[in-house]
Amino acid sequence: MKKVFILFVFALAISCLSLSAFAESEMAVPDVKSKPITVSDKAENLNKKEGVAVIVEHSGDDEVGGTLALKLKENFRKSMLFRLADKKQKSVRIKVVSSSEFSERPEIGSIYAVIWTFAASEDVVPFYLDKRIGTVNALNVETTAAKLMNTTDKIATQYKFLFE
């Protein structure tokens, strides 16, 4: 019993010493005279995302249609193929117009129309590229946004000469 007690005290002492050494290493204060780390060009270029410039606009007061437009923007923001742009740049403009399918129960679903246009800037009349209409509900809003994104990729590939 005495040997177990001595081993226990010994193990406890070692663990306390190792914790204090770890705490001291974590609390180390950097040297005041040291220079800050410089940001490399690679890190700055990560913020300048390449890809097809797109603008997503939504009109409509229905919940599901608004969610579709937000999912579409979110997917474009995450994508490496696209980047969200402002109206001063050459871009594919995606206009999402939606309305509740049933006015008594708007949460059931929505009807939508998507119109793709191209404009060199906000002062230029946009060129019509394509359109789609359909229905969307809360269960398939992710899938519908992915389909619209796929269609946008096909349209951007077809009309890529406009960006040159």
C-alpha cells in the first residue's frame, strides 16, 4: 500500500511540473522589438478571386423565393468558378422574380422566373441571355439553387466572348 501511495505522489508531482512548464511556454510574450509578420502576395491574391462575375437580384416578397435567391448568392460566393460583383463591372446579371404559389399558405412553395442578362456596367443596356421558370419549396431549395448555378455556368461558357 505504501508503494502505491509513493507512486501516486510521484505521478502527481510529475504531472504538476509538466503542467506548469506548459503554462509558462503558452504565456511567453513576444519580443517588443520584433517586426510584425509581413503578408505575402499569395495571401493578398486569395482575396482577389478569379471567376465569372455575377450579380444576383431578387424581387418578390415570398419566403421561399427569397431563400432561393440567398442560397444562390451563397453558392456563388463559395464557388471558385464565380465571384459576386458590383454593378460597375462586366457581369452576368441574374434576376430572380418569385411569388407565393398559394396566397393562403405561402410557406408551401413559390413560383419563380430567372432571367440571365449581360451588362458591361450599370449605365449600359443589358443583353438578354436566357430564362427559366419553375416551382420551388423548402425541401428542394438547395437543389434548385444548384441547378440554377449549373445553368449559369453553361450560359457563361456559351457567352464567354462577352467578357473579353
